[in-house]
Amino acid sequence: MSLLAIWSPKGGSGTSVVAAACSLVLARSGPTRLADLAGDQPAILGMGNDPDTGLLDWLALGPEAESEALMRLSVTAAPNLSVLPIGGALLQEVNPSAESGAALAVALRDGPPTVIDLGTANTAAAQGVLEVADISLIVVRPCYLALRRGVRRAFTRRVAGVVLVEEPGRALGVREIADVIGRPVIARVPVREVIARAVDAGVLPTRIPEALERAARDALNAVGLNPSEAGAAA
């Protein structure tokens, strides 16, 4: 099945929220996994305490780690949605290799549709995931610094499209973003209080705001994942 990698060249762009929304929308169509290499998904999804064991422990075993062990890390976050958490280890201490990241991506491709939250994708393991992922999306705000970083990243040229987090008062629009990144803007997430409140309260699994759900559906449809319309917000 498909492995969708979501990342951003700059922190604070909303990557983890977009990844959570895409996972929740996909889960309405059937079993879905969300792999968390950024570390924020348990809080975003209201899962309580962060699990002590997670993906970093698996990655630390190296590229020969058994794929079956991934399933033992899985935690249910919502109907049809299981999360593979990052775990309690420190990324800088584990420092997994690109080969381990590629092995993780290969293992995740064998199973239900999976979204992987790579955060800023600035580790060797994240780059290994991007080498193997079936599809990747980049999340950006209309920020000159974010775009400047984006055009310097080799994997930007491989993304299927851009998810734009729209902020009022910015000079850069959809056309400018697409021109600079060199990829189409396939979904737009407005910065709204209702989204921020839902994220802060950890209630996305039960009350995903309509604007965020629409953006997730647009992104998924654009890359051919085509989530079912069943259960969509009115």
C-alpha cells in the first residue's frame, strides 16, 4: 500500500497537524497508520502520556530490524487509526542512519496506508524515508525564510505538491509559492482559531475542523489516495 511522507523545511509550519488530519481522513475509509518521527502526534491526537518505546528504538537496531516488531509499537488513537510513536529516546542520542530510515519506509509500505510525519526531515533517517516513500508532500507557510530553506533541499524537487498554511497579511500567495517551490499548491489550510483550539485540546480525532478536513481531503485526492466521502463533515 502507499506510504505518504509529510515534511517541511522549517519548524512551526504545521506539518504534524497536516499529517494528523490526513491520517484521520484516511482512517474513515479503513485501517490507517500514522508513523511519528517528529514527536508531537500523541499530544495532537489527545493520547495522553507519550509512549516510552517507539520508532527510535526500532531504528536504533539498524537496517536489519524486524518489520514485525513495528506492530508491537502500535497504539490505537482513533477508530481505524493506529499510531507508531517516536518513543522516549532522544533523537540526537540514537542518531539513526539513512539506511535505517529506508528500512523503516520499506517496512511501512507493507501494510495499510501509512502517513509518516517527518517534521523538518533534517535527519539522516528522515532522508532515508524520503528516498523510499511512495509520495511526499511539503508543508509551508507563505514565509520567505521557509521558502528559502525549501529550495535548498534536494527532496523538495521530488514532492508531489505543496500544502500551504495560509496566514493573513502575507505578501506571498499561491502562485508565488508554486513558482518558488516548483511544485503545485494542492491544498490550503487557513490559520484559524478553531483549528488551533482543537489541536491544543487534543480533540482532532472527534472534532476535526471543517477547513482542516477539507485541506486534508484535497491533498489526499491530489496524490491519488482518494479517501471515501463516507463520514465526511457536513
